[in-house]
Amino acid sequence: MFEILILILSVFIGSLLGHFFIRNKNLAKFLLIFSGAFFLATAVLEIFPTVYEVHDHSIGLFVLAGLFFQMIVESLSKGAEHGHVHLSHNKSFPFSIFLGLFLHSFFEGMPLLHQHSHNLLWAIFIHNIPVAMVLYGAVSQMKISSIYKWGFMLAFALAGPLGALFGKTILADYQHYASAFVAGIFIHIATVILFESTDSHKFKAQKVLTVLLGFLVAYLTILGHQH
């Protein structure tokens, strides 16, 4: 399926960027900011209008549940979803970070195969690249075998597709609720990325421009699908 290939490709691209630009923290930072803006715009401009068409007052509870879920997951993943992962040089496999990222990607992918457009897919694709980049850079510095390192990245790459297949089969009749849940995840990640403090005024100006670019690209993507 196209969606599954795109999700795997995003992690592959991020891993390559992590390999070749391991010391370029600004690249990962700006990709994260752009993806955060794209996430937020996608949630507000597309997911929310769609899920609230159901006219079910409980739908908002699923948005809040997604936001709360992401808070719990980040206690495991150490903030890898927004570039804050730091792994030490040791031989132990970072199981908690693996579990947190796997759950994040799995649940994020649940509504993908029931979408009328690929806007949600591209939002996840864009976000996966800097996350995989940061993750690869951190994992590559650990004193563990290459099999574990690439196994970690492969598991992360497969989490989203597994979530998408789960959503298509098990949650086929509950897609609006799955989408609302993912919107809550998006809101939490986006706000953490976009509203964290920056050190320099120059970086703040670049951050504002990157956010505006993310909003604009998301808006044009959604507008293009509507027409």
C-alpha cells in the first residue's frame, strides 16, 4: 500500500540524514519546527472539522485522551518525538524509548487507511524524518551491535504501518474517534515543539518564519485536495 511505503520511506530518509548530518543539530531542529507547524495546521484545518461533523459531544474526550496519551508516552520516549532524546554510551538497549516511540507511531497511524486525502499521511511523513534523524544520531553513538541499532530503526519504521493496518481492521467502525485521538497527539507534540523557548533572537526569527512556512504548506496542501 502507498501509505505504508511512505511511512517506511520517511524513517529511511531520516536515518540517512542522521547518518550524514549527525552533527548538524540545526537541520533536525528546523525540520521538527516545520513538522510541528504542519501538524498543528493539519489538526485545526482538516481533522477537527471532519471529526466534529459526527455531532457527538464525546468526540472531544478522544481529543483530550490523545493529548493525555502523548504525555504518558513521552515519559517513556524521553521526548524523542520533539528532538529531546539523549542516550548514553552503554551496552544496554534503550527499551523504554523504543516502547514510547513504537506506541506513538502505532497510534498515530491508526486512521491513515480511512482518510479521504493524504494530508494526514504527509503530516506524519514530515514529522517522522527529523524524529528518525535525531533517533539515528543518538542510537548510532551507543555501544551496541549494528543489528540492534538497525533493528531499532526498523521497528520504528514498522510501527506506523502496523497501526494503520490495526485501524483498518479492528477500528474500521470507529475512525472518527481514532482521528480525534490522533488530533490530540498532534496538538500536544506541536505545542511542545512550537512553544519551547529559544536562546537567540536570530533563531526566534527563523523559528517564526519556519512556523509560517509550515502553516502555509499545510494550508495549500489541504486547499489543493479540496479543489
